[in-house]
Amino acid sequence: MRIIRKKYKPKKIDFEKQHRQIQCPQVRVIDESGANAGVMDTNTALALAQEKGLDLIEVSPLAQPPVVRIQDYNQFRYQESKERKKSKARQTSYILGIKKLF
């Protein structure tokens, strides 16, 4: 009798689904230069972002009030993917370093 085993495939995380619509009445805004713009209404922050031609991205949803950033969404996704790749590369090299010791 032959046993067939499937290879383990980690679940791919869809980061598009992780980002959600901002629903709090007030948010702390960080502008495109990284400076703190203060606490303001969500509608005002959204209007400010649209005026500059950028997007309003929720950075820290658990903070009180939640922190949002005015930034281009595609640039934000690109930076996230770069950070993920960098951390993954560090993780594998760390594991390889341990394997060399044993």
C-alpha cells in the first residue's frame, strides 16, 4: 500500500482584505511628510486627503483615537511588501545560521 502525503503549503495572507474602512468619529492624522496634524473628525481628514490627491490609511486601529496617515495607498502597499520580504529573508538566514551550528 502506498501512502501519498500532500506537501504543506502555508496559507497566503491577502493583505487587501486586512485594510478596512475607517469607522471612528475622530482620528489622529499624520500628514504626508510624517508630521502630526492632530486629532480631527474623520470626514475632515478624508476631505484633506482628497484635496491633496492622496488616500487616508489606517495605521493603528487599536489606539485611542485611531492613527491614520495621508499617503498614496499603492506606495503604502509597496513599502509593506518590502518589509515583509526583508523580514522573511532575515528569518531564513537566522535559521540557516542555527543549522550550521549543529
